[in-house]
Amino acid sequence: MDKLGKILIVDDEAMVTKTLSMLLGLEGFSHVVAFNNPNEALEYLKENEIDLIISDFIMPEMNGINFLENAKKLQKEVSTILLTGYADKENAIRAINEIGIFKYIEKPWDNNNLIINIKNALTQTRLKKELDKKIEELEIANKKLENYSKDLEETVQKRTLELMQANSKLNAVITNCADGIILFNQDLKITDLNTAAIDLFGQSKKELLSKNLFELVVSESKQFCSTDLKSKTNIFLRNYYLINYKKDIKIPVEISIAPATDDKNNFYVAVIRDCTYQKETERLRDDFIATLTHDLRTPLLATISGLDFVLDKSLGEINEKQNNLFEAMKKSSEDMLGLVNALLEVYRYEAGKTYLCKTKFDIVKLVDECKKELEVLAQKAEIELEINNNEEEIFINADKNEIRRVVVNLIGNALKHSQNSKSVKINILKKEKDLYLDVIDDGVGLSCEDCSKLFNRFSQGTNQKRSSSTGLGLYLSRQIIEAHNGKIYVESELGKGSKFCFELKNVINDCKVIL
């Protein structure tokens, strides 16, 4: 029970206030204040907080009920005890009902009973104050919660509006995109598509949904299947055609495929681009180059033939200076003819108009023939050509003339770029049914950056000019090897030479000639 509360005693008899103050002091109550005038007590209450008021009922200036009523107005949580005589019992009961007096105690009182009631009254005051404090804290928390709720609602509304605007923009982009955008599942079934895709297919959206995408988009070489989706990286497809059944046409397209996911399922997004205009532009360009280079061969051949007549003195004697001039003219014309022929070969491969004539031949013998062909160039550069092979004869099934072109190009490049080198090694390795051929030189070498672009068209593979070549030799070599389903690459380091390699898979076989 509480003994720390502040107690105010009001009674017009000084003996009563002294007696009660002494009794409470003996019981351990240390904060006790007494007044014999109720008005003075009210003035004290205006400045000081009290937990319990013990007031007499009959007082000359103000009765106890009126005093306690005024006291409650000053401190509403204070507990009150009214001391009454037996005759005032009914008034005391009325005061309990009207102003909420905690207890009335009849005079003369029992000290033990009085102390118990005082302790209970102080406990009530403390609980009231704690309750008021909790209510106040709860009201503050509720107010904060209301503010948080309001802020959250405003934030949600703002974010919802932003999301709706972003979604609206995204839908507008997808709907009005010039490229076809298609969603499909792991079974290649179309689940959704935009307007551009619907127009490309020439069918209604209802007709296209649930159809196999790659029954509508096909390739002339390899048909796409669901197992090709195992890679988690993006997929880019060229040389595919979209079938428009409404117009009964095939539209050349390029397709980009990327994996995606939502809250429930994994799916794929395909962007399909109509390449009709691009293909037509490429065809016109290639036809122009092919026509131009083809028409250049006739005057070049005529020039070379005419210069041969002059140089063999069929048209009369010429002096040394004239001879040197005509030799230079012939060499330039032959270089020009070589460039024209290289351009024609590149065009044929890119246009898919070159057909391999595969026969069974000895690659070791072919390399030896290429070595003899380039022996003069090697002797001039004081470089020894060395052939190493793990078997005396290695027969392969390939286009002999095209493979010869690649070997001559690789050895010729090694001789040109092997300054201060004493030898160029050609290694021929047979491994089961696969052929590996390496050309190794001790020349200037290449950086990693140069190696990555070496086999591109018109590239010499380096920022520093290596020669006056056309940059078509290695590009054409790559076309030839890839036409054989092989691979060609280079391993090099600046200042430490280069190693050019090509691999032909499953070519060592006793098979018939394939035309």
C-alpha cells in the first residue's frame, strides 16, 4: 500500500488536524499538510499537487461537500475522504453519489480503519494517475499512428499513381513498338503478344495464343527447339523466316530471346524484327560488288596479257628501264586481280553461293606442295619452313582447293610477319577422326585486343599497320573453315610470335567423294 502520497487535512478544529497529522506521521506518511480554513486549503491546491484530501463535513466558512467539490475542480484525480458525524450520514452518502467521494468516515473514527482507508485512497489516486498517463500516452501513440496511417495512405496513393503511370507508359511502348514482342512458355507456346507481332503473323490474337512459336517462325538450316532454352543467357537468332499465312509469304526476321520471371512462373520474351528492307539492301550491295568485281577482271586480264606480250618482246625489243616499268605495271595489275578474286570469293561465301567439292586427299602431301610453292618467298626472307606430322599420310575428306587456299594464306602471313625469325613450323596432327593444323612463327605477335578482330573483314588485326594487305585473307580463311564446320583461331603475344590454328572435326574417314 502507498505511504508516499501527499495528504491534505482540512478541519476547523486545530485539535483534529494536529491529531490526524501526528497519527499519519507515526504510520510513516511523510507528506502531510493541514489547514483549519477551507479557503486557505483551496489556495494551496492551486499551486500544489495533492493525492488525498481528508475534510471535515461541518465547517463555519464552507461545508465539506462544497469544499471537496471546488477541490475536485482544481485537481480532478485527487481522492477524497469526508469526516462526518452520525447525523450527517445521509448528506455524506449524497456527496458520494454527486461528487465522487472515495469514503466517508463517521466520528469518532477507528484509527486502524482510518489508516486502511487512507492507504486505499492513495492507491486509487496513484492508479488513476497511472491510468491517465497511459491514456495520454495511448492518445499520443494513436495520434502518431493516425499521422503514420495518413502518410502511408498518401505514399501508397502516390506510388500507386506512379506505378499506374509507369505501367501505362510501358503498355504504350509495348503496344506501339515497331518490333513484334511475344511472350512464350518453356513449351514454346505463345502466351501473349503485341500489335506489331499480330500484324506480322497476319492472324488474330485469339488464333495465335497457345500456338508453338517456332512452327510459325522457322529456319532453313536448324529448327529451334525447347532444349535450346537451357542456357540462361540471351539468345540471338539470324536467318529465320516468319510465315504469314494470310499473305502466303515468308518474312526474313531476326529474333532476340531473353528469359524472364513473374511472381509465379518463368517465361521468355522474344523480340522479332522484320529484316526485309535490310536483306534487300544487303542483296543490292552484294550484287553491286559482285558485278563490279566481275567486270573488273576482264580489263585486268587484258592488261596482264598485253604486258606479257611486251615483256616477252613479241612486240619488239625494249630497254632495261622499260622492262622494269612494265614488270611493275604487271605486278600491280596482278595484285589488283588478286584483290578482285578475293572479293568475289568473299561474296560467294557470304551469299551462300559457294559449294564445297569434297574429296579424299592427303593433307600432308597438300601442305608439302604449299611449302614448295612458297619456298622462294621463304628463301628470300631467310626462313626455314618446317613440317611436323604424327603420321606419314593423313587422308581427310574436304574441299582440297579451298583448304589449300587456307594453308597458303596462313604460311604466307607467317613468312611476311616473321622478322628476325629463323623458321616457321607447320604442325599436322591426326587425333581419332579430327584434324589439327598449326602454323607457328616467331614474329612480332599480336595483343589480345588485336586477336579478337583478326578474322574480321578488311581487318589486319592490329592498330599498328603490319602490311599493305587487303585484310580479306584471314576473313576468307574463316569462311572456308566454318563452311567445313570447323574452327580457326589464333594464339599470340606481343613480341613472342603467333600460332594460327584450324580444326576440322570428323574429316578423317574413308568416304566417297561428295559433290
